[in-house]
Amino acid sequence: MTEPGKFRYIGKHRRAVEHRRFVTGQGRYAADIQLPDVLHVAIVASPHAHARIRSIDASAALAMPGVHAVLTGEELCAQTDPMLPGVDAPQVKRFPLAHGVARYAGEWVAAVVADTRALAEDAAEAVAVEYEPIDHVVDPLAAMEPAAPQVHPLHGSNVIFRRVFNWGEVDEHFARAPHRLSYRVHWARSATVPIETFAVSAWWNDATGILDVWASIQMPKYPDLLARALRLPGNAVRVHYDVDVGGSYGVKRGIKHSVLVGYLARKLGRPVRFIEDRLENMRGGDMQGPDRVFDVTLAFDGDGIVKSMRMRAVDDIGAYSGRAPLQLGKPVGAIVGPYRIASVEYDAVSVMTNKTPQEAVRGFGQSPTNYAIETGMDKVARFLGLDRIELRRRNLIGKDEFPYLIPSGTTYDSGDYAAVLGKALDAASLEQIQRQRDELRQRGLLAGIGISTCLEPSGGNSAFEPLFNPKNTTTTWMDSCLVRIDLSGSVTALMGTSTSGQAHETLVSTVVGEILQREPDGIRVLHADSLNALPSNSPVGSRMAIMLGGAAAGAAKKLRAKLLRIAAHNLGLAEEQLAYDGGDVVSKSDSARRISWDSLVEIAHRMFHKLPEGTEPGLQEKFVWEVPTGGKMPTEDGRVQMYPCHSFESHVVLVSIDPDTGKTTFHRYVCGHDCGVMISPDVVHGMTYGGIAHGLGAAMMEKFAFSDEGQLLAGTFMDYLLPSALEVPAVTIVDHCTPSPLTEFGQKGSGEAGYLGSPAAIAGAINDALAQVGASIDALPMTPQAIWNALRRASGEPRVLSERPDVSEMEKV
């Protein structure tokens, strides 16, 4: 827990190691892998939201030049095992290709393999599929009704998971509270839509019995799950992690893509690759995120102190279940946000509909929950006529209260939430932006200020797995690193995971350099493949600064300890009499007695006679680190230590709205951020800025809209709108450091920074502006159309613009 300024390399501004190859155009992505005689895949997709597959006639496609195979679900499902559903739902079977029934528009029905992608696409159009449409359901609340069409009839319900958690004296607190306030908000389905779609290549070697895989992957246990589905032993799948991933933030799971390609590579005896086009990615690529309706009731007193909360979250996961239901699990570890809410009832409901399946998206369900909580704080303040900032200050957990145990069983490690909020307000010049808001209003614009104070749980524990599925007794989510020093004295580190923009090479080289006191730019960091036995759970859950950083530090510390032992043996001194100085080891009492780095390295590699008894020659150490505070099963009532560390962010936003068009303009954006000790500040700031942009999209424009017929209405970037440089404002990021007592350097996670607070703050600012005319919106995204219609409703004018077909009823009220 050294102060940040005391470090040699940690916290210093340094060019990211990875940037050189990206800036010079030498990144190596999955699509850059060129295998000899590779075959290409194109997909035949269902046009129906729900239909029986009566027949598939591939004869015309197979007769076309360059076509090698047409694979159907009938064959693939017989030869592979289903992918795991995440919860205890054995009758919800999921394969890469539909067999018997297609359950959403865009579901893969057949795969065509040809010499080129163009030939495969042409042949896919020649595959004749006979469908029998059947009843479907696209509204999650309607899907919960007993008479609703069943997405998976053998499961017996469209509800794949439901559990009501009760933590604390909820009934008593509600009975005693002078006030109650109920509301509904809707977080619309959006995603991360990375520049690179999912890509995978596979090559089966009959001689070695190994399936080599190159994929743009970000997924825990990917090699294990791939081997399991293909009915192969784990050591028959080698995943090459030295592939750059062109963006992910959760959605690069790609397990169904990989099972399909892996099976075809074995079947055809040729390398096979599949690179999604954008329509395949958006319609059937399993990359859409939470689609959640919250019903919340808060119990509070006249001073605005929120004592208890009842929350029901209904999440539409689409037609199949992967890890989607678990996105209702992560928020358990921060279910009260940064507030002293003493009791909670949490009704978590995961519902299947005939929509594209949902997968993990940045924050793993926490950002929607933060939005729901922050909306409630604003509503309570308005109800009582209190300032929204003052209301938050009254409810924030105090810096002297840490470690702080919340009702759901998670202990927050450290924080100073009021200080971060104060820094953000100071940087925004609160009085100045209030005057600017008033000036904008005088000019005829609607103007408002938004505030959010939100948590970013970090450290990626596995606790939500046994919490949502008692048959899953996973209690470890370790990560590891191997560090070696060669005969020349050069340092190399090895990690067992892919990277999708988080600068892990910079992270590891900085940490190892800090421990060994060697210049990080001289430390080489490599990615192991999955057969090199470096266990990892991948960069999910804002965990790599904590977990990979901790593992790298652990391996480097073992090496430093070995160098000290060797020096002590050769100097004839006890280890406690020695100091480690930049790689050299020197006597604390006599600086003339020292052994240099180069000499220690040479002894370790070449002079066995100078090694202490029982010491192995060479300098190579591996360290595997378990999640701090992890390793425990949930209690019977669902209390659990979800994540170990808790970063915090506070956003202050000033916007104006043109009442004639509904267009929103940003005038000020400040984010106060505390992720403990920043290992690489520039990387953290980049993640935070990107997270704010991502959150802006979720708040104002991004939405996978579906028609009543279950057709995706936003399958291209003409319809699914992303924020550009024109929409993303200049952002001021203000740092604060409350070190975590649980990690090597006091670091916390930051991979989800910005995104976890920006939608709530932006929504708060827009609603503050709309409040001038008695309007409000309780559904995201707050598009110009939604704002315009809210203004018309508030003024009593008839609606002119049609609503999107799946906008929640709350927006229409």
C-alpha cells in the first residue's frame, strides 16, 4: 500500500508497449492468419422468429463449383455436445446450428463451405429450406405469462431463472419508512459492436491429434468449453492467444462459431475459417447485451435517507442461454451502489424470447443496475424537494466506514466517495455550470445537469456461478503469469490469455519491472497458447490489473527472492542483511559488498557450485493467484462476496435540448474516478474515455429494436446508431486514489470505467432539462425522437412521430 508517488514505474506516464505495432499497421488479427488451402464458411439463417424446419435441400448448392460441404443442424447436433446454458436448465439445448426448430430470426440453420467466402455466400443462397412458422413471443413481460408461446417447450417455461433474494429487515424497514416511491425504468438492448466482427480459423492435424484455433476471443474457459462441445480431450485443442482482438468488452465469446469451424476442420481435413460479416454479427452473432425492465420501490425518510429497496429486474436474454442470466448476478455484489441502504429485496428474473441471444457486455449487468438506482435517487430528491447532490451526500458510505459490508454479503474494500464527488464538482465548476444552465434556459433551450455516483466492482470472481446454479460449485477464478530471466539478463513474461485493447503487455512489463526494479521497456511479454499450462480466466470483470497484475508480481517476487538467496550464499551474509537495489544485491552495512545483476544471473544459469544447497539452476518462476476474498460458496440466503475490489466514479454533465427537434447538446462533461493505484494512467484514462462514449451510445442512440414479428430492425449501422467524434463531448477526467488493501500495489479494476456511470448521469441531465416542462423519460435510449414525443405528451399535443415497436410502455405513459 505504498503511496503512488513512491513507485519507480507504476503510475508513470509511459507509451503502451502494444501501440507500436498498432500504429505501424503491424497488428496481427484473426483475419490476418493465412492458412494453406483454407476453406471459408457462409451461413444460411432463418428468416422467421420461430419456425419448424421441415426440410433442407442443399443439392443445388453442392453442385456449384468450389463448394465442399453444406452442414446442417441434424448432423452437427448428433456429433457435438450442446453448449452450457449457465444456469440449471438441461432442456435448453444450444448448438451452433438449429435442428428441428429455429427460435429467432437470424438463427443459423446451415453452413456452406467453399473455396472462397464469395462462393460460399452464393451457394448459401441456393440452399432451399422449408419452414413452418409457429407462434412467437418478443416481449419479456408477455413471455412470463402462462399462455405465452414457449421458446423451449421441454423446459416448461420461458423463465429460465428466477430467484427472490431477501437481505436484511426489508418488511420492517418499509413499514417504518415515512415515504415510499415506486418507478419503472427500461434499459434497452445494446452492445459493444466492435470494429472487428468475430473471426475464427481452425486446423485439425491428424498426425498429432491437435486442433489448432486462432480466434478473436475474450472468454473464460474457452479452450475447455470448445473441447467439451467437440467431444475432444482438453489437450487436443490448442488456442493461440497471440492474436490481437479488435475490440470486445465482453462480446467476443464466439463459442458457437468455433464449435462449427472446429467440427468442419476435422470433417473436411482442411483448415476452415469463418469471419462474420456485419449483418451476421448483429443479427445472429450472439453479441447483444442486457434488455432489462426494472421495477423499483424505495423506502426513505423526510431527510432523504434511503433505508430499503425492493427491485425486480426482468432481463430478456433472447432464445438461448449462455452466460446471459449471470448478468443479473454480478449486481448482487453492488446492489445498493455506494449508498447505506440497509436492506434489499432483489427479484432477479431471466426470460427467454424469440430474439437474438444475449451475451456478456461490458459491466456484466452492472451499468443497467446503476442506472436504475441513480434514477431512483433523482426521483427521491425531486419528491422531497432536495438538491440531488445533497441527497447523494447524505446517503453515501463514509470513508471511515470501510471495509463496508452491504446487505447482500459483499464487503467493499475501500473508498472515499464524497471526495471523488467533490473533485468532480470542483472540476466542473458547479456554480458556473448552474449559471450556464440558467443562461441556456433563458435562450429558450431546455437545459439540465446530471449527476451519478456509481460503483465499478472489479476483480472478476466466480461467485455468481454457484449463486445462480447450485450445481456449479466453482469457487476459484485464478490467473497466472510466468517470468524468466535468461543468461543475458533479459526478462520475459508469459501470460495465458488474449488481449482486446486493455494493454496487458504494458501491465505485465510495468509490474514485473517494478518488482525486479528493471526498466519495463526492456521486458518482453508474450502470450502463451492454451497447451502451455498457464491457467487464466481471461480479461473479464475488470480483473486483469488485479489478477494478472497480482500474478505477475507474485512470479517476479519469487525470482527476486531467489536472487537474494543466491547473493546471501555468495556474500556469506544473512538475507535480512542485504538490500535489493535495481537488480544488484548490496550489504546494508557495507555498500562495497555487492553482487551485480549480471553476476547473479550468470551464477544462476552457469555456476551450480555457487548456488545454495537445494536451489534449482536457472531463473524461471510461475505464480498462480486466486481472487482476493474468493474461494467461498454463497450462503443459503444468497449472501456472497461477489468481487473483491470496488472502484468508484462520479459524473457531472450539463446538456441542453432543442425543444423543436429533441436534439441534445453537451456543454460540460466531468468524470471523477478512483480505481486505487493506477498502474498505467494513460491506459486507464483511455478506457474511461471510451467507456463514457459507450455509455453515451447506450443512453442516447444505441438500440437493437425488434418488430412485433420478431425481425431485427437495427441490423446495420444505418439503423443501429453509434456515437461518433461529433457526438462524444470533450471529457475532463479527475483522478483520485484510495488504494485497495487487498492487492499488491493498491490497484483496483478499471476496464469498465466510464460506462458504469455515464448512462445514469446523461439520463439524469436530460430528465433535469425535461422537468422544466413537466416531461420525463424512463427508458433508454433517449433519442431525439423519444425526447420530442415526451415534449409533445407533456404539452398535450397529439403524437406525430411513430414510436419504435418495442419501446416500453413506461415511455408511452
